[in-house]
Amino acid sequence: MLTAEQKNYLKDLFPGDEAIFSPASMLAYATDASRILAMPDAVVRPRSLEQLAKLMAWAQEHGVPIHPRGRGTGVVGASLAQGGGVVVSSLFMNEILEINSKDFLARAQPGVVNADLQAELAKHRLFYPPDPASAAISSIGGNVSTNAGGMRAVKYGVTRDYVLGLTAVLPGGKILHTGGRCHKDVIGLDLTSLFVGSAGALGVIAEITLKLIPLPPASASILAVYDNLEQALDAVDRGLSIGALPVTLELMSRNTLLALERAGEVPWPCGAQAALLVKLDGSEPAVEHDLEKMHAALAPAALLRTGRGREETDLWEVRRLINPAAYKIAPDKLSNDVAVPRSKLKEAIEGFEAIGREMRLNVLCFGHVGDGNVHANILHDASNVDERRRALKARRRILDTTLSLEGTISGEHGTGISKHGFIGLQLCEDQRRIMADIKAVFDPTGIMTPGKEPF
Ligand SMILES: Cc1cc2nc3c(=O)[nH]c(=O)nc-3n(C[C@H](O)[C@H](O)[C@H](O)COP(=O)(O)OP(=O)(O)OC[C@H]3O[C@@H](n4cnc5c(N)ncnc54)[C@H](O)[C@@H]3O)c2cc1C
């Protein structure tokens, strides 16, 4: 709880609509895509670095917890003020500060929406590849803080591979600049990378310098439909061996296809058992050459359909509808974004589906199989006590199965509130203590995101 004096301080520092205190107005900031509810004591929406520095000096002095927030699309509650505190929204820090086609970099404030940056860069024929499926609604600051992956990670890697430097405001108000404008830099320890994926635990990121590459001039995608999961997974192996990496290689299992079939029109015959969506890019001749090889690798399939231009966009639109389609099957979902070594994919997905059958629950397996990242979402009705109990048990079994296959309990979403309790399954005490010691260097009094540290 903030005192009246503390609220007055925030009102002075954040005039007008920059500070919010009423529960009704803060409701939008009290939840995220996890659907967990945690009401903050205040929400502030800074416009400048100076405001942020004063806020962070004040917060440390008063022991007020700070919870940075982008657009609240995180699915594990990482931006929520569990236990109270101040949510620091990047909503008003949303300017693209520089696009430099000679240095191949962009500088952006954290609140810039990923898709807006992509669209602006395309005008300069430049490309920032990381594209979480939430690109149209998530912020660059959130993407950096979660080290967001996405569809294109197979060929282009994840957010961490594109962050050259950043400016962060630390508890106490110190402004820290890390990295720079160089695409190569080996001086000192890599503080930039430490912030990437730190889920707001070290400080508030106020500016980011991103590496860019030339925009590939051409692309094409293939939808391949199979009579069973095994055929589809065999095709994944062949698709990754054509001598050129696809941009994207996504799998949709039977339950996922069924959910999409129930939600609307789909580009495959009803009853299909598994499908792959594969995207290729590059120069026109390179795409044509790779398409031919990829077609051969994906055969024999029950259906092979190639999309270019509008048709390609439509194919991917179906993939983006999985999340809303899932909620038409059941009101609640436990999301798991586990990752396993590629060689263990078949064992993992068959294991998750078997867990679903045993627990009498609909488990949707889909996702970025090209890099071993599988979404295994457990659909259920949380108001049914027995079903909720079975869903929680199924989640634990999915995580255990993943770890037994040398996998990770999160490939991209992080742990936030909902998965914090499982971190100990993967990280040992020594690892966690070293990580806590590192955090203490940045945040000695522990005001950043208490209880949601990603370790
Ligand atoms: C439909 C859907 C599809 C998705 N697909 C993907 C996907 O393909 N790949 C993927 O990786 N994720 C995906 N996500 C999850 C989510 O979109 C990502 O984690 C995204 O990066 C979060 O961005 P955000 O702006 O919403 O951040 P928020 O959810 O607001 O915050 C996420 C984390 O970042 C921290 N943070 C935010 N801004 C700052 C800042 N300025 N300084 C310090 N810390 C900060 C927060 O404290 C929190 O820990 C998906 C989510 C949805 C709803």
C-alpha cells in the first residue's frame, strides 16, 4: 500500500494521465494474457528517462516494488504486480529514434510495437527478424525482456541475437548504457545479454539498439498435410536437411487442426491428422530452388499446397488463430512452451499426447518444431475441480517428460508467476544462487519484480 504522501510524490512526478491510482482504471494493468489478476498500488507511464531515474531512486529509498510492463501479452503473468507495487508502463515511450541503413541498426524506445517497427523498416528494405506470434500487439521492450522467439527463429534466431545495446535505469536511479552500435564487440562482460530475457528483474529498459539485416526480397510457404503424426515428424527431419534452413517450420497436431476446423474455414480437408507449415525466403531464384527441394522433402503428403503473396499470408493467418480457437473448445488453458533437442521431438509430442489421453484432457500440441519448441496447451474448465486437478497434474507430467528428454520448461515465454514454482526442476541451487547474486548487484534491495525472478 502506498501512503498519501507517496501517491502525491508520484502524481507530481507523473502529471495528468501519466499516473493512475483508481482500481477501475488500473484494471487493464492488473492482468495480462495469463488471465491472472493482481491489482497494483499505482500505474505510471513515464515519457522521459529523467522521470524514470527519479522514480527508481524514490522506489529504492521507499522499498516500493517495481514491475515494468510492455503491452501485457506475456502468458505467465511476468508483468503483474503480485503483492502490490508500481507498474511502470512503456506505453508513452514508443518512439522509433533512428533507422540507419548504413550501420544496419535501429534505436527504439521500449514501447514501440514489434509490427510497427517491422513495417517502418520494410520501407527502407531493412529487416528485424524476431517475430513472436504476438508481433502486432507486443512491445520491443517486452520482447527484449523475455528474449522472445517466434516463427522465424529456425533461420534467423531469437531476440537476443539482434540486441546490440541498451539503456536501462537501475534501482537507485543510475542510468546504465550497455553495448553500442557495433555488430561485433568483445570488450567486457556482456551486460546487454544479461538484460535480454531478464524479465524486468534487473532494471527498467528505456532504449534499445537493434541489429538489422537486409529485407529478403522473396518468400513462399508450403502447407503439407499428413495422415499421421509420425509422417509429419519424419518430414520435419527431411525438411531440415535440404541444405538451406527454412525461415519457419511449424507443426499442428490432430487436436490443433480439429480446434481450427471447429473455429472456421481451414485450407486442409477435414479429418487431417497432422500438418506442417514451412516458409522459405531469399532472392527469387533461391526461393524457387529451395521450394523444389522442400517439396521433395515434404512428400509423400496427403496434400501439398504452395502459397505466394496473398495466399501465403492467408496460410499463416490460420496458424495465428490457434489461440482464439483453443478458447472455443474450453474456457481455460494451461500453456506450456517447452523445448527439446530436435532429435527428441517425436518422443516428446507422443508423450504429451499420451498424457492428455490418460488424464482425459485435450492437449493441443503445435508450434515451432523447427527449433524443437513445442506448445503443449492443456485445455480444461478450471471451475470443474476435478478437471482443474487433472490439468495441473498433466502439466507437471509434461514438464517432467520434457526434462527427462534434456529439454527446457520454457523455450520463450519465461516463468513469471505461473511457472515460478517449477524453476527448481531445471536449475540447481548453485545456479540459482549465482543468478540471485548477479541480480543483487543491479538491485541490492530487491525492489524489481519480487517473487517473479526468472531463476
Ligand atoms: C497470441 C500470443 C502469441 C504469442 N506468441 C509468442 C511467440 O511466438 N514467441 C514468444 O516468445 N512469445 C509469444 N507470446 C508471449 C508474449 O507476447 C511475449 O512474451 C512478448 O515478448 C511480451 O511482450 P509485451 O510487450 O506484451 O511484454 P509484457 O507482457 O508487458 O512483459 C513481459 C516481461 O517483460 C518485462 N518488461 C516489459 N517491458 C520492460 C521494460 N521496458 N524494461 C524491463 N522489463 C520489461 C515485464 O516486466 C515482463 O517480465 C505470445 C503471446 C500471445 C498472447
